[in-house]
Amino acid sequence: MNLRALGGSALAAIIIAASALALPSTAQAAVSDNGPVGWDTYRKLDQLPELTHSRTEQFSSFARDGSNGDGFSGAFSCLRQDASGCVIAEDSGAGEVQSLWFTQVFNGNTGNMTATGWIKIELDGRVILQRSLQELVDGKEGAPFAHPLVANADQSSGGVYVKVPMPYRSSMRITTQNNPNFYHVTYRDLASADGVTTFDKSDKAEDVLAMLRASGTRDPKPAAPGATPANRTVTVPTGGKATLAQLTGSGSINSLRLKLPAHNNNLRLRITFDGRTTVDSPVGEFFGSALSQAAVRSLMFAMSADGWHSSWWPMPYRSSAQVELVNPGPAVQVTSEISSAPRAWTGTEGHFGTQSKGARTKAGEDWYFADVAGSGKFVGVTHTMRGRTPGRYYLEGDERVRVDSSLAPSLHGTGTEDFYESGWYFDRGEFSNPFNGNPRHLVGRDGCVHECDGVYRLMLGDAVGFGSALRFGIEHGQQNDFDADYASTAYLYTRPEVATKRTDAIDAGDAVSRSAHGWTEAGGGQSPLSAQYEGDDDDVVLRDDVRSSTSPVSFKISVKGAALLRRTSDQNAPARADVLVDGVPVGTWVQPLRNGTSRWLEDSFTLPATAKSQITVTLRPQGTWTAAQYQVDSLVPAFADTAAPSAPAQVRTVGTKVHSIGLEWSPAADNVGADSYRVYGYRAGGAETLVGTTRVPQFRDGALKPGETWSYRVAAVDASGNEGARSAVVSGKVRGSNVSDVDGDGRDDVLTFTRGDAADVYAATSTGSGFTGNGVKWHDHFAVGAEIPMSGDFDGDGRADVVTFTKGDGRVYVSLSDGTKFVQDAWMWHGLFAPGTEVPLVGDFNGDGRDDIATFTRGDSADVFVALSNGRSFVGTGWKWHDHFAAGTETPVAGDINGDGRDDIVTFTGGAAYAALSTGASFEGDGVRWHDNLPGKPELGDVDGDGRDDVVLFSGGQVTVARSTGTSFGTASVWHGHFAVGDEVPGVADFTGDGKADIVTYTRGTAADVYVATSTGTAFAGDGVKWHDWFAAGSELPRPSV
């Protein structure tokens, strides 16, 4: 929740309102602190439904720059590297290491970790294990480090893992001798150290190993006293349902087994606990395989060749449970065995449930296994992937998990098969382990057209707990760009009530907020930061003021019992601070991460329980400590959240208004925390409708027609679905792209550059029906020799300026328009950009209203670099926005093809056209084909005025257009049959100012005529309409031009 601070009085009012919200008066059972820890995690699986306040987090090698380089180079694999080795995980306070996974390539062998050398695990300041990583996963350390608690690449199909639970009371650090390339370490932060004993490997846990080795054959939980079986054989009719069990009283379903005559993923299992249906899932997927019958032998569910499907999830209920089968297909006979036993309902547990879904993936959006409100924990998933094109590239997607409406992911992985703790596209084939499996992989058979995978992962010790909301998503392809049909069934324990309460908030960058909380520090300072979060919101740049200090910082906060102190900070560098509560040390806040690209981070520190309603927190930094916001989430008994958030304040338009209107606002206050925002809009004279939703306090309404005026209001929504009041109205007028509008009148003009020794620049401005001005010199020394000049609005004042690329020495010069001339001479905006044979382009790539520059190396490297305009220079040397685009001699162009106000890039091969969309910080998508065959000289422009740039092709005197749909270019059609013949130079821009791009052609030579054909929205009208009879003579270079 990071935007520029509210005004002092407004912020103070919101904080007071949030702090004053009353806690529920109804007494309810408190949530367990830690739940089972260490080997008890597996020895007491009957306690799996207990909800705790522990938090699951992860370190991994995911690419901090948002690319797919999640471990290939090892650039992001070490938190830090020194003489002691490569530190890959570090934590302070009580916790538990739950899952370590690795893969790399050694001497051509995938999953061989020999090159990593040793792994060293330190808990509470003591080395508890140091051994060759490869030997460790081979089981050579011996129990408890034995299969299936450890696995090598042959046992886990390309990846290696360690699943031994290793608790610690005060600290954890994991180091490898050498860079491990791909890895993740998943661990739990425990609510307190009470009852926690540091891991001791002398406990061989032979009973746990025996239980795990029997996975898929029997119930892994302790025997339940008083268990009663209920066995039935039923015929579930077509379009009907059958009840398998109807239970009353307080108890738990401990075993649910079905025998089917054949694999059936149409039949649905529906379970209702205490009047609430929490399970409604396809039978095949619920038991581990949706694609077909498979050998599934997980710890909590199984599928066998004789038709038996078994589930051993503990399913407690307070007063009633009903198990049904619902059949949308042909009638089927089913035998069921359901075992239940008495169990007291304590109020600390959650109901077992699933979230099942199936659909086609959406470009640019994660696939969500679970998107749930309330409190609970995520304990596993079965996932089915069907590619719509050949290949398994859907497996390139990373998991990203957000807890309690946080904008920063608490888990961010490195790939889909990596999440399932395998590797290299499951290169050892199908398998089934207690915690992970790829039991079915199909290629062109059994209903799989191309390539399909069925996978599962159990997360028991590393269950992801949440107090108010959970979004557990995974990408499909590198950048959510692989077209596939996905289905998934997530396993959870939940309740609809929330278990955290926002009892206070501090805006560290606002003096009024600091004063209201008794903030003290010596020598602190602050500065603005514009950056984005990691994960699926890494295309949204948010602004806030960041407070930084090297001296102690103290402030007062309101709490209710134990609390999470959540911090929004700049993770440009790691940070560490000792924490004191009312002068008493309570631990060290360690933040070892670093990201210089997506710099916003949300992390937290657990404050111990207290009977006080207000405490003083003191942070003693060990170096520089930064914070933009602090939020206090008290850990409270579960309660029904019915309070709505406040109305967002300071809603305003931001950035460019080309094809779109951008909005941002200050975050809304809520008693739990605003989870998302609904944006309502209306066109002048129209009715207000919901135009979109967003998780961040920023939104861009795109693909709007130039000239339209739009008005907006914003409402905040919390995770429980409570919608607050709508904000005040803000309005903006949409405009078209400024290609060459040098006088700022809304109509593009034409320029010509003599270059050479004269280096003059002439302009002829548009009247809407012609170009006026003959020999009007706008600059007398710009773009000398063979430099490459272009136009664009580089300072964002609405008037097009000029830029020139010297090429040889890589310097870039700009001269700004004052509406009558280009003012500056030799104003260097960049010292090294687009040197040699690189191809420069101009566009507003981050959507801030100022045009930026890009350069394409082409050839074999095919890199794309961008330097952003700040209004006085182009910032950034070597900011790579794409690492494989416009290869060889392809022709790149720039334009806003999806209508979001940010210019994208398209490359033309002479046949197929490929696009990469701008996120505001990179170009996303590698090899995303937008059209199969577009030959000719290409340019982009919004020819139909729908707010999206289209393709215009000039070839042999014919002009062809392929209009953008926002996700592809449509069917190409001829818009003009005789234009830009011979060696004439054509161009595209809106010369009439009607919001539709027109075409221009320059005869040059001795005729020096300029002809224009204007767009009607379906064709270019006019043949031989001369707009100027003496412009761009000889070999001068006119703009705009292809």
C-alpha cells in the first residue's frame, strides 16, 4: 500500500478511525501459537486442521529483474557471497526449515549438485550439518536424512530436495560452498520460541520414515478412538447425486475412499461441514490425477490400478457433515468407505475445503490455485496443464503467493516443475512421492492434443497460513504468455472469519503521522522512491517517501495482544535492526534481501503478546534502516469482518493520457486492511459503470478513443468483500499519440532534416488540410553528418521535440520545442546509447507522458535497452528491457498496441510479426506471435481511433492495415491501392487531429511534394491530395517516416 502520503490531517483522521474500531465483544477461542513443530508435524497429522499464527516464507533464486533468468547464471542465487560461501537463506527469531530444493547441471547431468559442493546448515549459532549436497540428497548422511525425506534427481525427476523439519529458537543460516543456481528454501516463522527445541539429527525419526515409505497405502494419522466405518455402494444417476454419508455430532472424517469402475473426472465430490459446502471438486483431480488413471501414492491421497481412490485428510466438524457425489455425466456405480470418529470442536481449527477450477489461461494473468478470504492455511494442490500449442513451455511459470493482502509475495519460485520440487521439465519421467509427483504426462494421446501434465504437491509442514486473505498463483509460461487449459484443486483448512486486526498505521514519510505516534530519531532523512513490487505487479510503478536512518528510531503503536509489525521499505540493500519493546530487547529484525529493480518490499516482525494497549517500539539499526509505512496487525481471536474501508483520498490522474487515463490515490484505511480497489468510470454524458479492479492504489483505463473525457471514482474493498464509499470524482481527456506535433495544437506536423554540414531543420505545421510554411527553419545546426534524427515529446509539455543519435560515439542530443522553434543546441541527454549499427527508436515506454528512447542490438545478441526521460535527460545506461527480440536483420518498431498508454515493441521478420508488451519496466513476452504474415515496410499508428496502435504496411504502392485487437493483429486488408510509389518515403501520424492516424508520402528529389491520405477509420481517403509542394527536397530526411 504505497503511494505518496496523505495530507497530515487527512492521514491522522484515517489512522485514528482505524485504531478506534472496536474489537468484537463475543469471546472466541484464541488461535494456536505454533501448532506441531519438528517431527510432531508428521507424528500428529491429526492436528493438521489447527490454525496457527506461524508464517511460511521462502528464499529462492528467482530473477529479481522480472526475467526468466531464475538460476541459469546464478546472478540471483546468493543473498551474499564471501569467503564463507554462498548464503542462500537467513532468518532471526524462532522458526523451522521445512523444504530445501535445488537443481543445476554438472557435466551435462541435470539435477546433479556436485558443483555446488557442501551445504552448511546453522541453527541457533551452531552447525548442525555440513556435507556434500549431492551426498546429502543421495541419502549418504543416513536417517533422518533418508529417502523419502531426501531425494536425488532420479527420485524426484530432475530436482533434489530435503524435507527434514529443522526447528530453531533464535536464528537460521544456510550456506553452500558454491553457487547452486536454482534453489528454494521454504521455512516457517513461528509465533514464539515457547516449546521449540532446536533440531537434533540424533533423532533418526525412523517412525516418520516408515510412515512416509508407506504413503498411498494407509492412513498416516494416529489411530482415532471410536472410529466408525460407513460403507456403501450406490449408483449415481445421470444429472443426479447420491449421499455417501450423513454425520451428526462433533467429529472428524478421517478416511474417505471411493472405488470407481474407471477413471472419472466428471463426477464431483461435494462435502458440507456445519451447513457450509467447502469441497466441490472433480473426483479424479481430488485424488491426484485428472488426466487419467495413474499410480498416485501421496501421503494424504492415493489412486490405485484397482480403481480405489483414497483420501486421508482430517476433516473435523462441529455438528454435522455430509458427503455427496454429483454426476453431470452417465450413471456410475460407486463403492464408498468413509471412516469418522468423535472429535471435540475447540474453535482453533478450520474446516477442510478445496478450491477447484478449470479454464483457459489468460495472457498476462497468473493462474490462481486459491483466492480466498478469511483465515486458514493452504496445504497442497493438484494441478492439470494442457498446452494449446506444442511443447511444455507452460512449465516456465513461477509461483507467487501473497498473504493478508500484502503486495509483496511471501513465496516467489523459479518455475512450475521447480514448485513441484522436480526439474528440467520432469526429465526423469512420471513419478509419485509422498509430497510431490508428476504421475501423468501425456503427449498426443488419451484426449491430450499436444502435451499435458498432471502434478501435485503437499505443503504440510510448509503450509501457507493466512489471517485475512490468500492469493496463491502461478504463471503459465515465462511471462504468463503460454496459451493452455489449466485446472487445479487446492486443499485448504479455512474459516470465513479473519484473525488479524489493523490496530495502527504509521506513514513514515509524513511529519503529522510521525508526530501522532511519538516518533523520535536522530539525524533521519527521507527521499521519494518510484519503484515496483516483485511478482505479478512488477509492471506498476508506485511512489512514496522513504524514511532512512542509521540511528535508533522509536514510536508508539496500538496493539491487541501479539502483533505483526509490517514494514514497507526499500530493498535496494539488506537491512538489520535490533528490536526493543518498552525498552526490553525482543529480537533482531533481519532482512537479507536485495533488489535494485523492483525495490518495494513488505516484511514483518512478530511482536510478543502484551496486556498493554499501547507499546513503544525502538529499532536500533545495524547500518541503514528504511521505511515508508508501518502497519500493525494484531493477532486476535477470529471475528466476522463487517466494517468497510474508508474512501480512497487524493485520487488524481497521472502519466500520459495517450489512449488511456491513469489514476493513483492514497491507500484506504480498514480494520483489517484494504485488499483491492474498484474503479468506476463514465464517459461524458454516460452512466457510471465498473471499469476495472486493482490490488494496488493505481489503475490505468486503456484503449480509449482520443478526444473523449472520462470521469472516475474509486472504492476500496477488503478481503471479506466489504466495499467502502466511493471517492471524489476526477476527470481526464484522452488524446492521441504525439508523433510530430511541434506546436502542440493536437495535429501532427512534418519535419525535414538536411543533415550533412548544413544540419538545418525545417518544419511545416498542419492546418488539418495542408502543411503551412515554406522554408521555416526551426534549427540551424542539428543532426549533422549521417546522424539519425527523430521526433517525440521528451519533456512532456505536449509539443514534439527532436532527438538525434550520433551513432559513432553513442551520444544523444535533444532540442526542445517552444512552439515556434527548437531551442537548444548540442544539449546532450545521454553519453552512450545506440552506438554503431544498433537501431534506435522513440516511445513513451513507461507511460509517464514523456517519450523515452530504446535501442535494438539485433544480430545474434538481440538485446533491447531503454533509457527513460526525466524531462531533462535520458536516464539509465544499459537498462536491458528484453534479452531476445528483433534478432538478425528484423525490423523493430514501437507503438502502443494494447492501448494501455505505454509504447510496446513489435518486430517484423518479413513475414510473421512478434510483440513484447511494456510493463513500464521491461518488455514482456518472448516470441509472442501477433500475426503470421505481414510483409512490407512497417509502421504503427491508431488508424481506426480505438485507442490501440495498428500495423500499417507500405509495399509496391499499396498500403495494407492489420488492426490491433489488444492481443494480436487482425486480418490484413488493403486501405489504399496507390500511395508511396517508387522510392517515395512514407510515414504515419494524425495530421487532422481527429484521433485517427493518417499516412503521408514525400516524393523528395526535385519535385519535393508531400501527399497525405486521411483515415476514415476503415480506409485511407484521397489519391494525390497534395499537402505541400516544396518540402524535404533532394536527399533530406523527413519525419515522420518509415
